[in-house]
Amino acid sequence: MNLISKIGSLFLFPFSIIYDVITSLRNFLYDKKILSSIKFNLPIISVGNLSVGGTGKTPMVEYIASYYLSKNYNIALLSRGYKRKTSGFIIANKNENYITIGDEPMQFYFKFQNKLIVTVCEDRKEGINKIIQNYPKINLIILDDAFQQRKIVSSFNIVISNFNKPFFNDYLMPFGRLREKRNNISRGEMVIFSKTPSNTHDEVLNEYKLKSRKYILNDDKIFFSKILYSNPVPFSSNGLSTEVINNVITVSSISDSKLFLDYIRSKYILQKSYNFPDHHIFTINDVTKILSNLNRDTSLIITEKDATKFRNYRSKLYEYSVFILPIKIELCSRKNEFHNRINSYLNSYK
């Protein structure tokens, strides 16, 4: 970090103190029950984080949803629909798009189709009540990015921290990226270090546990997960085979594109990458510029999240070699213990 960056960061530190006062007061009021919380009569799993962006909440939501769908739960996903151009409670359907409900909820909708219900509402309490009213058979709600939603007291909180940017090395916004103090991670029933490199030695994992122990007294709460990429799938139903992929252009509008690009480089010849800000809204000019790089020998690979946006330009993409790279997570160890902890919570509602 150069001198100018250091001075700029120090300038932000006083604002972090102000932010600390505000967030700590809010948590104090909830802890002392001065601000009221509500308990619902059905299980609610919350997947959130202590920091802003890039921790891997979305694949964890999908992992939990897929697992409990296989256990015959009737599931609804509830997100706030970040950066959507609408407000209030909306149920995802084929007539919605990433502008109306947000890119991540739209990703959930396309991935699960009619296997579960996807909804958005900025007020999670209102959203849960609407789900219960509209879908009385729902017996599990999964909240996306709701760790700071203290209005709901009954949720099982899973907190995600990026392995490469662990919460114990971070600071409050705007000096750092934390939404609240490090020790508030103790509210979580589980803490998962996401994006753990596959070749990470046990000594490093134990060091993470040791550094976390100041804030999380029980090591059993701590888990590690890694990112897995599947084979690319055609964006359009134009009969393309992955065998045509060699030279590649990539597009991503995610918080951290490093793993995505590292994987592409390990498999293909990466000619150019377009890395937009997280939740970027693509314009026709963006798409036209990207497509100008494609030819019969060059394919375009996009993330699942960006596929929800590119669907608005399906007619322009049809004649090109365009693929989506699916993503999922896998727990590095103690998979049974992970699910047993959640199952214990779920069984308390039976």
C-alpha cells in the first residue's frame, strides 16, 4: 500500500468509529429487548456474513436448499433483491427478471425452477409473513443475506467469511469491510470459511480456528468449504458442444472474480476478461462490445449470476458460442456434523 492509500485509509478510520457506535447501539437495543424481535412457528435458516460482498453466500444458499429438497422439505427462499428497481414483496416467476427481483434471486429461480419458491422483500419480517399467507405448506424458509436482520429471533444463523479475507483480520466500514464488530459473529450457530483452497494444510486450518477462538468460543461451530466448478453448459439451445471451447472471453460482475478466472486459465486459453462491478446492469453497448470479440474460434464464458442478465439479450447471443460456468460448494470435512447441527434445529419444530 503506497503512502497516499495509507493516508486515505487513516482518513476513513474516524468514520468507522461513528459506524461502530451506531451498529453497537442497535445490537444493544435488540440484546436488551428494547427493540422487539419475532419468533415464527416454522424453521428459518439464515445465510449471511459479517462483511460486505464476496463471501460466497449464494452457493451456500443453493447447497442448503438442494440438500433439504432431497429430504422432501417444502422450501421458500427469501432475499431482499439487492439493486432491484422495485420494492415490496415479489414472487419470482417467468415474467420477472434481474431488474425487478435482483440477479441472485433470479439465479435461484432459474436453478431450482418449480422445486421451491423464490421471493424478495426488503423487510424480511413482512416477507416471511407473506410466504406463510401465500404458501401454507412451506415448512422451511431460507433467508439470503440476513445476519443483520435482528427483527427475527428464531433463525438458525450460518455466517460466511471469505478464507482469503477472514473476519478476524478485517475492520469496520468504511476503514474495512465489516458491517459490525468481529465479536458479533458469536451470534451465529455456524461459521464457515468459504473459498478454502483445496490444498490447504491442517496446520493452516488450525491457525484459523485459533485466531477465531477470541470471538467464537466453540471450535465445533467452525467449518471450511471450497468452490467447485462444473463443466460449462450452453447458454442457448443451439446444439453447442463444450468441445468447441478453446480460446475464451469471459464476463463477470461478481465481488471477486479471481477463482473464476483462475479456473478458466487452468482449462482454456483466456484471451480477454471483462470484469464489471458486482451486480452490474448490462447495457446494449456492453453486450455489443463483448460480442465484437467473438468469432468461430472464440467462445464466451459467463458466470451463473451474469447469465440471468444476459437472458435479456438472448436473440443477440443465439448465433455465438456462449457458455455458462456452473458453481457449487463442497464442505472440506465434517459434512455429517454440519447437517446434524441443522437437523437438530429443524427437529425442534417437528
